[in-house]
Amino acid sequence: MSDTALLRPGVVLGTYPQREDERLSTLDRWMARGTGWVRKRLIGVRAGQGTFLRRVRAAERRLQVISYTELRSQLWALREDLRLKGLTPDLTARAFAITREMSSRVLGMRHYDVQLIGGRIMLKGRVTEMETGEGKTLTATLPAAAMALAGVPVHIVTVNDFLAARDAAWMGPLFRALGLTVDVILEDMSLDQRRKAYAADITYCTNKQLAFDYLKDRIILGAETRPLHLRIERLTTRKPRTDRVIMRGLCFAIVDEADSCLIDEARTPLVISRAGDLSDMAETYKNAVRLARQLTTPRDFVVNQRDRRVTLTDLGRAVMRRISATWGGVWAAEVHREELTRQALSAIWLYERDKHYIVSGGQIQIVDEYTGRIMGDRSWERGLHQMIEVKENVEVTGRHETLARISYQRFFGRYLLLSGMTGTAREIAGELWSVYGLAVSRVQPNERSRRKSRSWRYYARDAQKWQAVADRIEELHGESRPILVGTRSVAASETLSDLLTERNLPHRVLNARQNKDEADIVAQAGTSGQITVATHMAGRGTDIKLGPGAWGLGGLHVLGTELHDSARIDRQLFGRCGRQGEPGTYQMIISLEDEIITDAFGGRLKWVIRYFSGRTGRIPGLVAWPIFWIAQAAAERRNSNIRRSLLRYDDNLEDLLAFTGRSE
């Protein structure tokens, strides 16, 4: 039996194949994390790379001299061999060679050798780390085509609809020339449209849409997913459940921007819910917010910004009981009273407008902190969303009842074969191995990088930082350099925009509130003299091409204005410049009043801020750098703990649902 027969729907695996969940103890996870760290440094896939490349080149030389008709004939023979024999080294080399040749003829793009290596890594169920700008979109066509030709359904997963649609349209002609069908899953598609898209050989989709569609299938299938039982049901029932599911199982996935999809976004579970009864809850939410506004800190409650938690004091509980004494209903029970009050305090003190959410069209819309994009169909749980609606004086929507939930860790762990690609994986190699069983292999860039760092600048106060940022932009604009300025929030991007407007510096803003012209803004960002201010939504999957003249001016200059919770995200921003051997520079201008510092140190650095907040507020790097390093390391550790807690919660919930007979 071929290896690919164990990855595709059929007699062996049934109509909806997926991997069974694995339960690891805390000790096992720590050991696996350590193993991942060692594997990343000591074990690669260097062995056999030269032999593999020679096989591909030899096969390609034979293909380059034949006609398109003969090439198609070779393709059908290869397809039959792959289905019968699987991905042997020779057949894999032939598949890569024919994909490379077809890409040259159809797209006018020939895969580099480093892309062949990256594709081979992914076929082995690993994450390939390739520098930004190395052509990961084209690289993914190699393992995707090889698997699809062998009859394995392929999901190519990315972080947003824009990239999924773009990549499907861009690579679609190549796949169709290979005799493969390709489709894309978008947010507003119907169930029938989704079912048709998943029936294609290769389906482009986002991690969010994919996981939600899987949850819908789990609701249809219930607790029963065993292949034999589903086959018996198909034989004995007129309308089997397998005819109503959306997907064809979880066979093979290539996760683009793997660190974002598998790590950064894995802190929050995905939930399918339905609107509940709002009849008497709207007034309860309004009362909770009204009560919370009568409490004062630190007398009645303490806000922990770092852990995003509000704690009531004994005095606060007494004040809360006195205010709500006559309200009755849920307020009569102490546990519900405290829960409502804590959620209301969180809505007021922990969630900021134009940072965590925006108000648009009379609705609260959540902003993804890692991508800067609006998550239109998301809402916070346990009444928090409704209390933010009360806080912002918009119509209160109904609280939702959970029908099914799953974490990204558990969902992606169910793929029979999982792989990925990203430019920033080295820092989380241990976690990728311990959670997903994914090893990381780095591929050398095709061109030597010419990206250079400029001296980072540190300031005592926020206002001093923004003036320094504006000064630096004005200086670079005078040289006609294209400039990309990265901000962490909508509010920060608009603050900087106002400063630039005051100085008559023409610029464009890209954030969750102004995202309609994203493709055009990104396309123009490399033009000489162009100033682009963007949240992190311009930091992933986009290719900023240098305009005429910009190369000689030093290329794109990327300017960061605040460290993110992970150094990887900062590297992603810097990776917008200096791609494929182009010139480019990057730097950070940051302050001790940035969120990452206040979360880590609270008010303990006030004396440092006062000492250095003279005329310019500039702080020597020798003093400031260790502070920022400690703060960012603490944030990364905190987020890792949150993900581990979610895994433990998943395990506990699985035990509970198994007892009740529910599926998820």
C-alpha cells in the first residue's frame, strides 16, 4: 500500500479521515518542547538535498524539450504512478520537475532550487522557515501539486480572506494546467458553495473559516466519526450524515504564516454559537456597567493590565452588594453578581476603543491584535461583548449560546499530515514540536540579504517618541525614500497621521477602519517619496515592490513605533524591506510609556522616565535595551502560558463532554 493511500479518503480511511487526539501530560509536553529545540538545531533535512536536486534537474531537462501536449501526457502517467506507488523519491522529483516546468510555461515563474528544498521539507510534514520575500506562495505549489496528483485533498491555509483569494487566483492557472481543480473559501459563501470548494483537489482558505467549517461538520456528525460506523450508516440509511458534511476530512494541510496561524492565534478557542434570549439580559448588562462605573480603583478593585484581569477587593464587594441589593434576579447570587461586575470592569478598563475594537455602523467590531484586521463575525464571551456595547452606547445584541468549540491546537493536530511555512519560526520551534509534532527546518535565502538595521532610538515619554518618529519621517521624505511605518493600534496610526498632516507630509493610512484600498496602498508603498502608516495588517503575506529610483535611494525604510508581544512579529514587519536581495533599512523608535513596558513593569520605571524626560527625552541604548528585552520576553512567556492553559482546558473539557456524550 502506498504512503498516500493513508492520507486520502477511501476504503482504508473512510469518507472523513482525521487523526485521533493525543493526550500528553505536562511532563511529556515539556520533554517534547525540549526535543523540538534540539531537533531544530541539530537535525535538518540537509541529507539528500543535493541528490534530490539532481533528480529534479535531470527530469526537468527531459521535459524542457517536449511539446505542451507531450507534457500533459507525461503528467497523466505521473498521476497514475503517484496514486499506485506514493511519493517515492523518484516520483517526488518527477512531480516537482513537471510543476516547475509547467510554472515556467504558464506563469512565467520558475521555482528556485531553495523553493524545491522548501517544498520537499513540507512534504515530510515539517515547517520550512524561509526568509520573507523568498516566494513561499510559489513554493507551496510544489507539495500541494504532488499530493493532489496522488489523490490527497490539499488545504492551503493562510491568515485572511484577502491572501487566500489572491493566492488562489495567482496560482490557479498553474494547478489547472496540471489537470487539478482549485477553489477558495471566503467568508460570505453559502454551505453549498463551501462544499463545492472543499471538493476541489486544492482548496485555499483561512484558518478561521477552515476550523469553523470543521465544527459545523462535527455538529452534523455528532460523537460518531469512526470510519467503519460511518460506512455502515451509509449502507443502511437513506440520508447518511456523510452526505451533509461540508469537508472531506483533514488529510493534508500547508499552513502559510504558520507561526501566526498555529501559535499567535491559538490563544483563543473558536466557538460556534447561536443567539440567545435577550429579553431580560439587556437591563442586566446596563446595570452591571452602571455599577462598575461607581467603583473606584484601587479601593474597590485592582486592574492587572499585564494578565488582563480585574480583582475585586473586600470593600468593593461590599459596595457592590449595597448598590445591587434591590435588583433581584441574578444579582441575588453572589457568584453571578461578582462575575457580572468583573466583566463590566473589564469592559471599561481592559478593552480600549480603536485598539481592541472599533465602532462601525453602530456595531462593536473586534480588531485582531496580531493582524490589525477586523474580525466581523467574532464576539467576546460571557456577556463581555454586550457590556462593551453598553459602554459605547450602541444597541445591545443577544448573548450567544455555545453549540461547539475547538482550539487551533486540537484542530490542526487532527490532520493526518500537517506542514507549514513562515519567515519566523526559530523562536517557537519547541512549541511547534510539543503541540503539533512539527519540526522546523530553515532554508537558506536565494539571494544574500542586503537588509540593514539603523540605530534604534529610545525615549522616556510617548509624546517625545511621536515627535521623533515624525522628525525621522520628515528627514527620510526629504531624501525621497519610501517609508513604511508600523503601529500597533488604529488609535496610534491615527495619532501619527495627525502629526504628519500638521507637517504637510503626504501619506496614506492602512488600518482596520481604512482597509478598502489595501491592495493599492501596499502596491504603492515602495514608490519613491511614499509614506505609508499601517497597523500590522500590512506586515504579512504582502510583497512591497520598489518603484523606479527607489533602489538607488536605499530601498524601503521600515520604521517600527512599538515593540509587539513577540519579537517574531517585529521581524515580520522588518521583512517588508530588503526582499530578494533588494536594499532596505529598518529601525525602531520606542518609549518607556509603550504598552509592553507598562504591562511588564507597571509604575516601577517612573523614576527612569522622570530622570531622562528632559528636552529630547532620549535614553541611551545601554540603559533602555535591557528593559525592552525583559518586557518582550515576559510578554512571550505570558502568551505561551495562556496557550498551555488552553490545552489543559481542552483536555478537561474533552473528559467532561465524553461523559455527557457530546462531540466537542
